[in-house]
Amino acid sequence: MGAGVGVPGQGPGADAGSPAVVGAGVGGAAAAHFLRQRFGRGARLAVLERAAPGGRVATVRLEGAGYEAGGAVLHPLNLHMKRFVSDL
């Protein structure tokens, strides 16, 4: 499921008129980050995720060692993602 801004007032923790980000992967985290920047800390913002946050990003264990898997492509021409990473 890709990230996007959900329907205000629907979903757990969302008030009428408050934005909701659907998905807590890299895209959802970026959307929530930029919404928080735009509307400030006082605005209510719900992030809706049906599973663990992280989306396709995961750590897998193989023969006792941890490896980062999934979400491996951050294209250098994606200026929004470059800005998001530099903000972190």
C-alpha cells in the first residue's frame, strides 16, 4: 500500500478536519514529516498503518548477521526524497 493523505475524520485517532497519512513506510514517513513542517507541532496528524512501521524496509537475519532489505532504491533525481534525507 502506497502512502498518501487519507480522508479527514476517518480511521483511528483522526479528528474531522485532521489529515491522515496512509502507510508508515518511507513515503508515509516523508508525507508525515512534510505535513508536520507545513502545519506545525500543534496540528493533529494521524499516521495509519496496518502492520509494523517501515513498509518494505526491514532487517533480516541470515546466519546470525543482520542485513537491511527492501526499500533499497533512493534515486538521486528524487529531489523530495533527497531533501527528506538531508532534513533527518
